Amino acid sequence: MHEMNRRSFMKTTAAVSLGAIASQIGTRAFAAGDDKIRIGVIGCGGRGTDAVRNCVESSESVELVAMADLFKNRLDDSFKNLKEGIPDKKVAPLKGFNVSPDQCFVGFDAYQKLLACKLDMVLLTAPPYTRPMHLKAAVEAGKHVFMEKPAGVDPIGIRSVIQTAELADQKKLSIVAGTQRRHQKHYLDLMKKIQDGAIGEIMSAQCYWCGGDMLNYWKWFDRDKMPNDMEWQCRNWPWFLWTSGDHIVEQHVHNIDVINWALDAHPVKAYGMGGRAARKNGNIYDHFAVEFEYPKAIRVTSMCRQMPGCSERISENVKGTKGICYTDGTTGYIRDETTHKYEGPNPNAYVVEHTDLIQSIRDGKPLNEAKRVAESTLTGIMGRMSTYTGREISWDWVMKASKLDLMPAKLDFAGELPAEPVAVPGKIQLI
């Protein structure tokens, strides 16, 4: 059986002989209009498949040439979806589809095989626990990267992402993250006005992702129908801590990132509470409420919930001495003595983020978002750790001292991997 832990996973990436490819890709100028940017995707679930479509839609010069996933059936479904389209949903075949069967890879080491292909860029859309490892491997291989949020699930992984971001700068590689609000026109307009002083000095803020049971979008696999613990947890990755980071990290990171953007800072402390009132599957919580303290003693309230039958709120509010700013996924405004609302074009930000990435590659002006999405992810991780333990914790401790590493000792489909119990505040220790 193929065995891999985090340390060997990281070391193995450096052992892949890709020096020649890396040197070519890192310096290649995509100036000619007919030059194709060859992409591969690691993680062929719904988000990965949609990200491929978004990327190809962003530029006629992009073609998909390689695919990788942990599970064959998931890769096969994505392959068919992209190659043939979905006629009953009026989804057309992907114009830039150029994947042959020998460019499809399955298993824990599939990412290595894909990165050995002739690629310019890779889409990292596998579950969050893989992000630090896949990003490190991709940058070491000289690939430009689109990486989905979040950037990881624990402080050890986040430190790795920040180190990889520095390496990408040295190699002049672009990394764009799936925090698409950073590429959404009304957010860009309103955040610039905040930073230009439109609402005065920021005093407080709130952010929310309180929705229904979003996990109903994924099929739950019962343990007795799975051959082993690892496959059971990996197929059910949204419900387990080590695979998803919990929903405050996996989902609420979008809203947290907006607050970090508006304040141009990360928090210095977190004090949280939460629990599991309705959820039955997996070992993650279904609600969090965290107070983050930012520089200048600015207090931010962060709430997220995944429960059906409850009032929904997915938005951000920033209050200043001169006015307020409200934003959500479709609209926003600043209200002071008057009201300003962005009325311009607002194209699909899931496509625009790829447009911006492709343009940065063609212009030879690298765009590197890895550190900022890592900091927003760590903000969510800090809130989760405070909530799980019942302790107030500091950014400096989480960033520099925490030794929390959620990765199992081995990544394989052999042996036992009992699911960790649900965290009980006051009993779980800070690590």
C-alpha cells in the first residue's frame, strides 16, 4: 500500500525531478496570442470541475491537459462532464478540453504524476487538508497556481503556505486564491473607498456566514458502506476536522477575509464559543460565535452557522466614525451623509479571478495572493481553536508557537483511523 505522512509528503515533492520543466515554465513569456496555457487540475469534485470551466471561460488560450484525484470515480465523472457536457442541464462540452487517458492520475500520489506533465498552471481544488502540500509541490515544480480556499486546516500547514508564497515570489510565479470577493467589482469599489477614508476611522465590524445545512450539498457515505476509515473520512471530507478545518475555516473564511481586507490587518486575539446542536455526522461543529480583537482595539464579531430552518445571513458590516459599509455576495453600499452604491458592471467573480491570474502570467507580472489567504485562513483556525478549547488565544501564539498538526500519521487505505471525538471546550488542550 502507498503510505505517506506530512513529513514524507513534503520531502517527496522535492524529490520529483522537474528542474528542466520548472526553469522553462518560470521564465516563459506568454506574449504570443496563439500560445496555449496548459493547465491541470488536482481535485475533480464539483468545485474543481467548475473551476476548470471558470478558468477556460476566462481565456480562449487556456486548455486542460491533465487531471488528478484521490478517487477514480470522481475523476471519471469530471472527465465525462467536461468532455461531453451535461445535455439535460444544457451544459456544453468544455472547449479547451485536451485530456488523454494517460494524463489522468488517481491516488494519494496523483498530484506528483500530474506535476510531471508539461503544464504551465495547476488548479488546486482538492479538500483543504491537501492545500499546503500540493501548493509546495506545484511551486517547487515551477507552476503558476490557482488555489481554492482555505489555505489549510492547522497552524503547521499555514506556516508552510507562507513559506511557499515566499518561494513563489523568488520564482516569479503567480498564485491566485479562491477568495473571489477580492476580484468582485462591488467589493473592490467599496473596499477602496473604505481605505480612502470614506467611513472615517474604523471602530468595529461584523461578519456572518449563517446559512442552512450547506453540507446537504454533499452525499454522506455511511461507514459500513466504506472499505476503510481513511476512505470513509476522505469521501466525507466536509464533515471531519482534519480534512475540512471545520466550517468556520472552510466556508466562513470568505467573510473573515473581507474583514481582514477592510481593516488591512489580521486579529491579535480571539475569544470564541460554539458547539454542535443539530449536526449528527462527522466531528465538526454546526455554529460558532467569535470575538476577534484587531490592532487599535477594534472588535469584530464573527458568526457562522450551518443549520436548516434558521434565519440566514451571509454578509459583512464595517462601522467607522463617519459612516458604515455593508457588503454581501451580490451588492453593497456605503452610508454616511449620503449613500454610495456601486452601480457598474459586476461580472462573475469566479471567472474574473482566473482572468486576473491568466493576465498576470501573460504580462510577466506575478500576482501572489497566497500569504493573505493564509492569514485569513489562520484567522478562522484561531477562532476555531479558541472555541474548541474555551480559551482566549493570541495571533502570535498560533502563528509562532502552536504545534497543532491535524494530518494523520499515514495517508493510505490500510489500517485503522478512528474519527476524533467532537471537541468539548474546557477539556480540549491547546497544542
